[in-house]
Amino acid sequence: MKEKLKLVLTDPRALLWLWMIIAVTGMTRFGHGRENNFLIFRYVYWHVVNRLPLYEHYPQEYFDMNHYGPTFSLVIAPFAIPPVWLGMLLWLVALTLGLYIAIRHSLFTRWQQVFIFWFCAHELLNAVQMQQFNIAIATIIVASYYLIRRERDFWAACLIMVGTFVKLYGIVGLAFFFFSQHKGRLVASCAFWAVVLFVAPMLISSPEYILGQYQDWYTSLVEKNADNMFSQGTNISLVGMVRKISGSSAYSDLWLMIPGLIAFLLPYLRISQYKHEAFRQTLLASVMMFLILFSTGSENSTYIIAIVGVAIWYTAAPWKRGWPDVVLMVYVFFFCTMAHSDLMPRFIREEWMRPYGLKALPVVLVWFRLCYEMCVRDYAAHSSVPQQS
């Protein structure tokens, strides 16, 4: 009986069903005014088609504002044309299935995949309930890493540029540049796809309109960055946590971002470690955490990116994890993935977690430990390239 249960819990097909169930649960928000994010996404397409401003308020259609690039109109098009309920269902399934496939067809071992699927399930639910494109960003980062490792640089560049032209986050895929066996091809492919994706939205609107929207997009991002400074809903990051705890607006985020960037880049100096798959996967994990910890736009639902990174970090090490790492993972699960859930006492959630952005703290501690390990540990021990099962 125990063996059968173990087989079920580790069966990729069962895990696919689990994630698809999570995707469909996002539909429980439909019809209760909580499908707002999908409505914002949906109207990006219709506003481009009708050549309406993308970065203005449309209170009769949705609340809040769009902050995605004009290219997103083509990404969301297949989900914007059907009725709202069907488009939203297909959107949630596509987002979840994309991340599942990226993990399943990666270079992760079977047990790594199982751990990632289970550990990230609740954070996936958080993102699904907000219909968030951040699930796709996680997919793009993992898949671009995989494609570069498989020497499919042309398609890796496509994903990197899609992520960049939609939400800028995708640009971090270039962090895997040094792992490419065809660096010139990767750069040329990025340039090719940048031109294609820049021009593509003009096919459903006009060149003049799209050029104007790119300018407005830049303005909206600058304004949003300023608004995020003390927002409880956003800037849930390392820079935001320090900002909110200090309560000061007198200093620049660069005082944190520059040391953070140095810590992120230091492992690149260990060129001798590049040949070890465990080292490369740990860098992938670092990219996914760094992106969230140093972005003022980080919010609760963006943590699907960081939590996938945490799970990769824990499972990629070629050495056996000790009890401090296990304790750290438990801390991440309860005080990050559960930070805004009903399992967290309301007083802690409302008086501490939200006001000070403390959801970021567990991931900060993991990332610090990761940076230390990448700078001093030898990833050669028992290291070999994992084979897909």
C-alpha cells in the first residue's frame, strides 16, 4: 500500500492532473469581480485592434491599469477572442501546462521534478487565482535555460525576447549566455526576434500607433516604479522590505541593488565550475530569485518565479542537504508560500507580513546561502549531467 501511494505521488501523470486541477480552481474567481487581471490582459488585444491608449484607466472595463508591452496583444489574442469565461479557462490551463512542460522536459532528474511540482503547488495556486502572466515568466526562464543547454539558441532567444517585450522580466534569460555553445548565434537570434516582436503588433494596428504606445509604456513603468515604493501590494522584495521597515524614502534603491548585483555576478568568475550541471542549475535558481528580490514590481503572485528557484536550489546541490537547509525550506514554505493565506494568523498577516513585505525574507535568506555556496563550494562532487526520465 505504501509503495502504491509513493508511485501515485511521484507519477508525472498524477502530478499533471494535480496542476491542472489547480489551474481550473482559478475559475472559482470568475463572476465575483476577481477576474480583473484577465480582463486587463484581454483588453490589451482589443485596445490595440481599436487603436486605443493602452496605459490609461478604463473603469467601465476593469480597475487598475495595464503595464504590459504592446507585443502582449499578440500573446493574449487567442484568449481574448473567445467569450470571457472560456478565454480565462484556456489562459489558466495554458499558463500552468506551459510551466509543467518546461519543468518536465528540463534537465532536472525525476526526483527534482517531483519535488518542484509538490513544493511549488501552493504558490502556483496563488498565481493562478490572480490569472498572472508571471507563471509564463517562470516558464520562459526555465525553458530558455533548457534550450540554451540543448544548443537551441534560436528558440531560446525567441522566448527571452517575448518575455522582454511583454514584461521586461524575460531579459534575465541572457544570464545563461556564458553557457551557450553558440554565443554569436544567440546574440544574432536575439536581434532578429527583437525586430520581429517590435514590429509584429503593427500588423493588427498601425506603425504610428504602436510607436506611440512604446513611448507610453516607458512612461507608465517609470510612474509605476515610483508608486510601488511603499505599496503593501507590490515591492514585496529585498529592496521593498528594507524600504518599508526603514520607512525612509531619502535613499536610492541602488544602495541595495549594486551590492546585490555584485553578489549575483561573483559566481560567474568561477569558470572552472561551468562544466558541472549542478552549478548551472544553481545559477538558474539564483536568476529566478534575484529577479524577484530586486524588483520593485514584485507582488504576492510573482513569487511563483522565486519559489521555483528555491526548489531548484535545494535539489540541484550534488551534496546531501543538512538540517539547516531543511529548516530553511520549512521556513520558506510557511512564511513565504503561506504568507498571505488563511493558515497564517490574521494578526501576523495584516500587522507584519503585508506592511513590511516580510514574504521576501525567507527567499532572501535562501539567496544569501546560495550566493555563498556558489562562491566557495565545489560542485564537482558526485556531479554528472542528469538524464531525463
